[in-house]
Amino acid sequence: MGLNHETAPVEVREHFAVSEDKLGAMASKLTELTTIAESVVISTCNRMEVYVAAEDRQVGLEVLTKHLSKDHNEADMSHLYQKCGDEAKKHLFALVCGLNSMVLGETEIFGQVKSAYKQALEAGATKGVLNRLFQKSFAVGKRIRTNTRIQMGATSVGNVAVDLAEKIFGKLNGSHVMIIGAGETSRLVAQSMISRGASELTVTNRSMERAKALADELNGEVVPFDSWQDALVKADVVVSSTGAPEPVLRANQIESVRRMRKFRPLFLIDIAVPRDIEAQAGDIEEVYLYDIDKLQQLASSAKESRAKQVELCEQMIAEEIRQIS
Amino acid sequence: MDRWVLIIAIILAAVAAIQGARHVRRGSKSRWTVLWMLFCFIAQLSVLSLRGEMRACCPLGDTGEVLIFSAWSLTIFYMVVGSVYRLSLLGVFTAPLVCFLLSIALMPGLLDTSPERKIVVDGWRESHAAFSVLAYGALGLAAVAGVMFIVLNRQLKEAHTGTGLFANLPPARDLNQVVERLLWLGFSLLTLGLICGLVMEKSGAANKHLYVALGQWGSYALLLFWGWMRGMPPRKLAITAVVLFVLSLLIFPLIN
């Protein structure tokens, strides 16, 4: 029994949310109810689900519904879905594989389910049935991730940019990121780069105040807008998103610092419209230029590719369920 | 016997190449490539050992042996570099080249059926041959890594990132470093080989061979010196590594 982002809005989901450290305790409490022998509670930002093994299916459903309705009103309860037997197994397997996630195929859910199960196990809330079911679900999750392309490719512009940076530089540890224009998208891309290890950040913007605010937030340094070209020598990644009508970074500016850079690779991310970086910059051998169209196109193709894999994943899940039934 | 073991080595290299290519197409990692290459390495070692027994010296007496020795050194450098840099895909690119070199060695007339047993062994000549062929291994692998870089660079430039090959290729900067390091390693071995070659007893044919080797050594020296002094775009370095290796392979017919 449970609810997720497809069946309930956030204001309802937050009523059912269980804090991460209380998942085991709640699962244990549910096993005190009549007919419920085993239980696992999963709670993430997009879902709250209760998995139970009951001696009597119908009684189990009634008892569980009654228990949850103690703390929630009728309107909230109307968002809950119920699944039994093979349908519940199929739901869990799909969940672990990321097929029910907001971002199709995302991998975080696998760890979240594993952690919820571990807590229930440690609290003594699981025995034979749920232990077998959850162990099987993890095996199915691994099989599907290995044999399909459900998690392949980044699905957001920020993640596409970071994945490309890692394909160019390997680990981003020690990489230097330069931000031209302190917009929101630049901030998100820079944050993603920093979260993956980029250690140096330079921010430049026409308004020094905004540049300073962003630099302070991300622990970087500010460079005046009229002298940022000097910082290009050190940069590995440049993220540009100014509102300038003309390109702010031209091919000849890069040409002039190539020798000083010792021909190191330079990844240019242009998320501005009109574009900030002259297209000819991409013709320079060690320069990789991606504008917003290219990034969005890659994100869309990854989404399409993942969607195409759903049918294959469902077939594999059905096959696994046939084997255990 | 040596030919049969050589055929086994060719089959193992072919299996590594085919299986690796299938994994690449599926977009998954080819963990077994290293194992197939290890078996292939052992088979090559056995062939060289048998040939060494027959000759009572380093098995570098004919073109076939030189090709097997080159394939062996290519494989040994892959085993070292592949695991150090976690470049499992390097095996997928290396295996076809190893398979090609071994197959050529099997062609009629290239591998003496009853090689002459040496009574007097010139240590400098043996060392010259061994260092030179080991250098070929390192420089060959640099060329393989160079090809990988060229492919990745093209895919990155064209934003063609949805393929299994792209997903499995190592990062561009790592590949560039591998090319650079292997070039330096190959060049060092080539230098040792050349020094031994200058000291060994020479015949007329050996002099001709030495001039070509000097030209080859000079080309690599120029490339590395240029890169060290002025820097070089990674793509140019990769292309030059490939071109120089292909030109170096053309020296083989001049050996005998």
C-alpha cells in the first residue's frame, strides 16, 4: 500500500512521509497489528510505500488501512494505491529498477529501498517472505541495469554537461571552472561540477555584486568582467550565460592563449540565447563546444532511449515473476 | 608444435576482439577481454619459448618471429597499462592488432620450419633485437591508444554521445596521457635498442637497417621534444603516434 508523485501532490505526500531514521521502527510497529507478520516501510521524497506479508490478505488490507487512517484524513487516504500478490511483486521490482521514478531509470531509488529494507531487517520486522522478495528485487534490479540501457545517458542539461566534462577530463578533482554571467543555470551547472570534484571556481559578471554573491555561495573567486580573459589560461571548463547580444568569447581569444594553456582540453558550455561563444571556437582542436541546443538534444535523446527500454525491462520483470510464482 | 600453439594464440586474440566488440556494441564493459588476452599472452610466450629452444638464442631470427615478438610485447604492455589505467577497452582495440600480427606470422615463408641453431651468440645483437621489439610493443600500444583518442575526440566534437563505444571509451585526457607515457617508454626502449645496435658487430645489411632505425628514432625524438618544448594538441599527438607506428612497421621488410 502506498502513494507516489503520480498519485498524490507534494502536500499529501508530506503528510505520509516517514523520516529516514524511523523506517525500521515503523515497520516493526506494523508487525504488531493483527495478521501482519512482516513489514518494510519505504519513504522518499516522491513516495511512501508499505510492504507487508499478512496471514490473511483481506484482513491485512483492512487492518493496514485502518491503522494509516488514524493519522490521515479521508482526502489524503484516497490517494493511496493497494497491490497484492504478483502485482505487488511487479511493483517492487519496477520500483527498484527506477521504472516508477520521476526521472525514469534513476539509480538512487535502489539504494533507498535497500536502506529501508536493511532497517526493517535490523528491527526484526522481516522474515522469510519479505526477505526473499526484497533480495530477489535487488537481484532483478542489478540484472536489469546490467542487461538494459535504462540508466544510460543524462536526462537534464546540467547532468549532460557534467557527464561530458567527466568524459573529457576523467575525474573532475582539481579542475578549474569559470562562470561567465551569474545566472541560475550557470549556478546549477557549477554546483554539479563542484559536487563531482571541481575545486577551483572563477566567477565573472557585468554586475560585480551578483558575481560576488555567486562566488561566495560556491566558494569561488571573482574576476572583473573586463579582465576575465586572463583567467582563461587556467580554466578547464567555461560556463557562459550572459544576456549579451554579441558573443563574449571569440575564437581568436582562445587562439591567443592556446600555447600558454599548453593545448590542454577546454570544455565550453554556452547556455545563453543569443549565444555567448563564437561557433568557430569549436573548430579549435582541443576545444569542445556545446551550446544549449546540443545539450538539450542530448538530454532528450537520453530520455527517449530510456523510454524505449521500459518494455524490455517489463518483459524481464514478468519473466522473473513467472519464475518465483 | 610451435605453429599449433601460434594458431591457439590467434584464436584467443580473435575471441578477445570479437567478444570485446560485442560488448562495446551493447554498451557494457568487457571484463573478459583481459582474461582472453592473458591466455593469448601465455600462448605467445609458449611459441616464443619453443622457437627459442629451437634456435638456442633469442627467437628473433626471421620475420615471423619478429611479428610474434611484437604481438607479445604489445600484449604485455596492454596487460600493464590496461590494468593501471583501467582501460579495459584498450584490449578490445589491441586484440585485433595482435590477431593481425600473429596471422601474418603464420603466412607461408615467414616462420622458418627448421631454424638454424646458433653456436655463437652475440649478446649485443640479441639485446638490440629484444629492446627494439619491446619498443615496438610500447609504440604500437601508443598508436592503439591514439586511435581510441581520435575516435573519442570525433564523437565529442560531433556530440555523437549515444553509442556504446562512447560510453566505454576512457576519458580523453587519460587517453592523451597514456599516449604520451607509452611514447616516452617506447622511445626509451628504442634508444637502448639503438645503443646495442651501434655496439654490435655489423654486416652491410645491418648498416642499412641501422640507418632506417636511426631515422625512426629521430622522428620519435623530434615528436617528443616538440611536445615537451612547445606543447601539442592531443589530436595531433595521437595522429602522429599512429602515423609513425605505421611507418615503423614498414621497416620490417628491411630487417632480413
